Amino acid sequence: MGKALLLCFWFLFSTGMYAQSVDSRNTITSPPDTSRYQDALITKVLFSAHNNTWGYDIFVNHVLLIHQPSIPCYGGREGFKTKKDALSVAELVITKIRKGLVPPTVTKAELKALGIKADD
């Protein structure tokens, strides 16, 4: 019984050491490659959404990257109240994509700075 327990302990300890090992050659991380978006063809398409609101799609090189039928960072299904609001946020998102910030998150503070309010 003692030998079996010792063998089990040794096995668990030895496999645990390998699972926790770190390859020291890979400690330097490189920044994300932003060049793939700098010269890409990035387009926006505005569309009517739920309850007479607006949303937007963002395409990168003719491929849909973002479908945003609702106001980002707010729960619910409500889109932007005006087409202008949807356009402003779509342009902000495109700016972030060009900088390599993918996914391009939008904060409540950024929406507020654009004058966009959502019903909480």
C-alpha cells in the first residue's frame, strides 16, 4: 500500500512539474501586427434596426468584420436613435481598426463624448 501511494505521489508530482514548466525562449511578446489594417479597404454600411433605430456593419476588404445592430456597451437590443449617431460610432470604430485595436471596443465615455445617450 505504501509503495503504491508513493508511486502515485511521484507520478502526480512529476506530471505537475511538466505542466507548469515555462519555455524561457518565448518570454518576449511582440506587439500585434497593425499593418494589416492600415492600408486595408475598410467600409461602413448603415442600416435600419429594431424600433426605428440605426446600426452599422464594418467590412474589411469586403469581408464583414462587425455587425452592430445595437448601441455597444449597453445591454439590450436598441440601436442608435439617429443615423448620425450610428455614423459617428462607425467612424470611431474604423479609426480604432486602422490603429490595430481589434476588436475595437467602444466605451460609455466615448459614446458620451460623441453626445450619444442610451436608455439604461
